[in-house]
Amino acid sequence: MPSNRPATPKKTTRLRELVRRKDIAFLMEAHNGLSAKIAEEAGFDGIWGSGLSISAALGVRDNNEASWTQVLEVVEFMADATTVPILLDGDTGYGNFNSMRRLVRKLEQRGVAGVCIEDKLFPKTNSFIRGTAQPLADADEFAGKIRAAKEAQDDPDFVVVARVEALIAGHGMDEALRRAELYRVAGADAILIHSAQRNPSEILGFKKEWGDRLPVVIVPTKYYTTPTEVFRECGFSVVIWANHLMRSAITTMQATAKQIFVDQHLRNVEEKVAPLQEVFRLQGEKELEQAEKLYLPKQGAPARAVVLAASRGEELGELTAERPKAMVPIAGKPLLEHILASYRAAGIKDITVVRGYKKAAVEAAGVTFVDNDDYAKTQEIASLKKAFAAAEGACVVSYGDVLFKKYIAQKLTDHEGDFVIAVDAQWQDSNNRGRLADYVVCSRENTKRALLDDVTLRDIVNDPDRKGINGEWMGLLKLSDRGAKVVKETVDALDAPGLASLKMTDLLRRLVTAGHTIHVVYSTGDWLDVDSLDDVLTGSTFS
Ligand code: SPV
Ligand code: MG
């Protein structure tokens, strides 16, 4: 996924500003790309990459059981998924000053805006587990680590927070203040003063003594009942809500897992869990869809067909007494099956069939049926409108009584035009049979040159005596995404009588009149418009 990081201001600059500004700032915990995105969407200006939550999400303990490069991988996903700055909980820096330098460089490379390190020993334990039993790092050694971090950073705005664990470990306020001062002198951008007490007296006492020497960050996980107003009034710089997305996920996941285990079905949870559409939205599915349109070849090439099969086909007499023409058997299977086979062979698998007359008799596997129940009073465009209401976008439209070889559909889809029709240059054949046909006048007849030139439609008529006829329209029309949109708009603009009376040929004429270019692909034969019993017999030899 492309980066959505804004060019300016940089994430590092924004984190520095959050830490330094007069107003209190809030960081929300996240432990993977998804929770980071959720934190940002909730409105937080920054994210806490919590060591506890990341390790919990990985199924391990908060004791450096996940390696630092594994944490780096996670925080990189978080940075890629968000635009707000991330302050990573870097535990003790995963080693000495040298590990710390490398960590800072790697975090900068991965778009992480800052790191917080605590003055404990590697491997550390979470501060709320046997806190007083945990040895602290030598204060001078830790100050050297801070200095190394600050000198390793390339970006002057990268933030290094020094976390003082003296209160957690039971060393008292003086030791906390002494350490904080050492770390300030070493170059820390802020001090995180941590406390495991259920009331805020320790951190308030620290802030009172410390004053404004450096911004102070707090984590009120244990003293959570303290009104935020107190923190604001005392001039704390940043409040970290350190683990609450992870903990809420645990509660919900436990409830959902239990419910499904007990029920052995999904009905009781479906309404309570995020819809799949929400999952796709959070993943940025829309962006990919748009990018595909930009970057994939054959933009708008239809992978969809619409077969207009609503009419009876009275001309076939008794054959269509109980079924529409599309279901009349030819060579052992319904006409519609032949059409579907040609489309599928041409790579078009998403096929919508519009039914009308004797719709219960229309059967086919793997297609979408749409019904035009007004089939007796309407023409083809009313059926097309029903199909467009079910699915939009590029498609090939054809009739339920026209057989064609797969290459004809392929030629249409290969053409990049918005409107493309298939034309049989051997039009005299059908004329000789004396049947009603749709003759076309084109910009060029089907000569060798027509292969090189773009041939376009000028007119479409039923009169075989019209001058300049170049072929017969086979009833196949390809629409690109744009073409389908134009047709949909044209059809939607019709009033009820206009819609009821419009045929496909009327639509083509309208498009030409409106100035749209309808491209022509020629072939000779290899299709059949089933109009008579004779055709049914001919069709039995059509393959
Ligand atoms: C974390 O979120 O991993 C922290 C804060 O370090 S705490 O768990 O309170 O130590
Ligand atoms: Mg931690």
C-alpha cells in the first residue's frame, strides 16, 4: 500500500510539538496496524506503541520475549497504516548504548517519530509485575544510553523520552528526581515518570518538585480514577492511555469465541461484530480499487455480460409455448447454454440473464437472473435497465437468441472503445433469406484496410435497400465503464413510455446522434440469429 504520510510537517516534528506544546496531549495505545488505524480514526494526535500490548498481541510476555526486530516489524506496520506520529515503547533499548543507537536509526528509517526507554535492565519485566523487585539500571550508564540515542538520530526532531522507574522500584522521590535530572542533562526531550500507585500523589509530587525543566509524560493506568483536569492543571505534557485497545479487544474476543463455541452457529454474534465491509474499509480496499483502474491494463475491459432473454419468440410457434426462445433446445441443450459457453470461453464468467416470458422455465447454473415482469409491454431497453440496476460497469450486451463463436466476444472485449458493436460483413446472406435484420452503415467497408483503421458506425437501419450498407449488426454491444455509464444515464433519463418502446437499435441511433463514437469490429459469419424453425435446425449444426 502506498504511504499516506503527508510531506509536511514530518511525524517527528508533530510528536515534538505534541510533547512541547502548552496544551496537554493524549497518546492512545496500539499494537498493530489495525489498532493504530483505529486510534487515529478516533481522533488521537499520536500513538503509543506499547511494549505490553505488542507482546500480548504476539502471544508472549512483556519480558523481551519478542526480539527487538520483531517489535520493529510491528511498529513499521503501525507507521505505514497511519498518518499520526508514533512514540514506541523501546523498553530498555534492548541492550547497551550501542543497541540503542542502532534502534534509533532503524526507527527513523521506518517512520517512527520517537522512542521511550526505561532505566531498568534487559530483559525487563512489566512495571506492574513485582515492580519493587526489579533492579534499576546504573543511572550514569542509562544517561550514556540517552546521549548515544540523541547523537545517533539523523532527524533533529526525533523524540527521545527517558522513563524513570525509581518510584516503581521503591527508590523514592529524591532518586527519581536525581535520575530525571541526569537524563535531562544527557539530552532527553521529556521525562516519563511512572507510578504503580492507585492515587496520583507520587506523580503530582514529582511534577511539583520538577517544575518545567523538561516536559513530563504520565501513564495513569493504575491511578485511572484521577480526573484528567488534575493532570491538565498540574502542567503535565502528555498522558498515555497505555493498553486499553488491547484490553478491550481481549474482552470482546473472549465473549465472541465463547458464544460461538457454545452456540455452534454465528447468528448471535453477527450483529455484534464489525461487518466485513468495515474490515475492508479499514484495510483501504477503496484505494486499491482506484489504483487498479489507474495501473492495470485493459482498464474497463468487461468481465461481465448481459443476456436479454425476456421475450417469447412467437415466430417459433409451439416451440415457445412453454418456454422462451432462449430455452429452446439446439443440438441437445438450450440456446442460452450455447451463449453462456461462448461467453465463458471468452473469459466472461459474470453473466446476468434478464428473464420475462415463462421465467420459471429459464434455468442455468452460475448466472445472475434479473426479471423484467413487464416484458409483454416493453422492449429490450427496459430489460437492460433492470440489468443495470443489478450491476453497473463494463459489459457485453447481447440477445438471448443470438449464437456466436467465442472469438466474436473476445474481439469486442479486446477493443478499448467505450461503445463497440460486432458486425457481420456477409450481410447479403441474411438479406437473401428475406428476414428482418439490423443493417449498418459504417465509416469504412470490411476491406484489408479496415483492419488497420478504426471503423465506426454511421447509421443502423432495417431497410436492405438503404445505400451504403456494410454489414449486419449481430446484436452484440460492448460497453466500457464509461460507455455503461453513458447508457445508464441515457436510459435513466427516459420517461415511462419512452423506456417501454426503446429497442437496442434505437439506443445505438441515439448514441450516434448524441455524438458518441460507436466502433465496429467486423467478422464474416460465425453467428446465428435464431428467428425461425429453419434457424433452429441450422443451429444444430452450429458449433
Ligand atoms: C507499556 O505499555 O508497555 C508500558 C506502560 O510500558 S506499562 O505497562 O504501564 O509499564
Ligand atoms: Mg512497556
